[in-house]
Amino acid sequence: MTSSPKRPLTVSLDPADIDRIEAAVASGDFTSASEVVEAALSLWAGTNTDRDFDRRLKAAYDKGKASGPPRELRLPDLLRDLKSAG
């Protein structure tokens, strides 16, 4: 995967956030403040993906609950139905 050229961006942060970024770089965990921000954005993107999955899972659960009472399902019957549908 190739990455796009990086562009500069100026942001204003609280002193506590700046201290955390500088501490992460000073500890050697990151080589630059940009790397810290990139890691944070990556985690944030993952959180958004997780939230989207949770929303879709809840919608599927709600749809299943609304479809009526549960019924017994036997594996051979399921496999037969899948083969005939496919």
C-alpha cells in the first residue's frame, strides 16, 4: 500500500495533550509528534469502525427479534437449505 505525500497541518492543543505527545516521543515509543498523532488517528478510525459494526449488529439483532419467535434449527436442514439456495 502506498501512502500519499504528507501535508503540513497546524493544530492547537491543550498543554496536557502536548505534554503527553512530548512524553511519548521522549520515551522512545514514537520518533515524532506526527507519528503520535498518526497512531491516535488510526485508533480513532478503528473505534469508528467498531461503532459502525456495533450499529449493524444491533440492527440485525433487532430485525431478528422482530421476525417472530425463535424456531428450532437443525444443522442438516440448514445445510440442505443453503445448498438449494445457492
